Amino acid sequence: MFRMTVLFFIIGIPILAVFIFLIYSIIRALWKYIGSKDVRQEKETIKVSLGETIKSHRMRCKMTQEFVADALGVSRQSVSKWENGTCDPSTSNLIALAKLFQISPEELLREIS
């Protein structure tokens, strides 16, 4: 009987403490997530896609999709797909787009939410 009590204190109490800590952590994380609903909704409304960013820079530079396509050596349909969000440009095309728009690739990607 004494051994069972000692064994419970040695093994049972630490396991119970870990279980209580996990439950506390989960509840705290859920509470924080629920409290961030307004922030998540605001981010969703101002979300800008890569395609929208590419299109805005192309329009700012007064370039047509055909001009961008010729400058990068891709089809006009590819540029259209990038702007519509159907597909994304490869890394090398992204770098070439940034050079064409006279901005850094980091700046181009920084605008994406």
C-alpha cells in the first residue's frame, strides 16, 4: 500500500501537472485566437495578391501585358495568368519583373499580404 502511494506521487502527480498545463495552454491559445478576430478580418480585407501587385506595377509603368511578355520572353497569356492569380511566375521571372519595374524583388514581394 505504501509503495502504491509513493509510486502515485512519483509518477501520477507530474503526469497530472503536465495534463493540466496542456489544457491551460490550449484554452489560452484559443482565447487569444478568438480575441484576434477583428485583426484577422482586417487583414483579409486589405489582402493583396501577387497578381494584383504585378498588375499595379505594370499599370504604374504604363506597360502592356504584351510588352512585359516580350521583355521577359514569355507569352502574353502567361502574364495574364500571373495577374489573374491562375499561376505564379517562376523565381527568375519574378526577378526579371522586378528589374523591368525598376524595383527590387524584395520590394515586389513585400507588398503582398
